[in-house]
Amino acid sequence: MLSGIMCFRFLVSLGDYEERRINVWETSNYTLIASTVTNSSLHHIAWDPQAFNEFVTVGDNGSIMFWLIDEISDKKPKLRVQEPDIPDEVSSLSNRVSSCSFVSQSQAADE
């Protein structure tokens, strides 16, 4: 099963739980521009609504990964990833994170 999400410029597709591949496609010509394999299965992806080249994924083992499609440092775009440590209070609840979303500053202020 493949899942994906598209912003106005990029399409990101996630492979199934065995493949663990992330592919980034240019939507103007649907060319594969970047691809990588992760250490754990991914379950959900969400685009940063403020940045067309940033998204987050979540998956097995409580993994949360923040991704950047870097077009500045090289002629060919590269995927950069940051995987922060998960607080014990969160990781002890479950070994699988199943969804994610971005909250704007105005939404956070309302809560």
C-alpha cells in the first residue's frame, strides 16, 4: 500500500511497512527528485502549512521525523531529516505514533 500527500510543488509518497521508502516528486513533470529509506515504518505525513519544502512523518518505535527538501546546497534537491528524542512520557504510552499535524501560532494561542 502506498500513501502520499501533495503540496503545490512536491508530491511525497511513502512505501509500505516493509519498504520504508520516501520518494519526493516534482509536480510540474512528475520526476523523482529525491528518495531515501528510513529505519522504521512510517504511518502518516503532514506538510508544514507555512513552508512548501518541509514536512513531518511519524511511525513505528515512536519515531517522529522532521524533513526538509533542500534545494539550496546542491543542484539536485536532497532530503534532510531531524529525528528528535521523544520524551519518556510519550514513548512509554505506545511504540507507534499514528498521526501528526501542524498547529499554527494563532491556534496555539487560542487553546
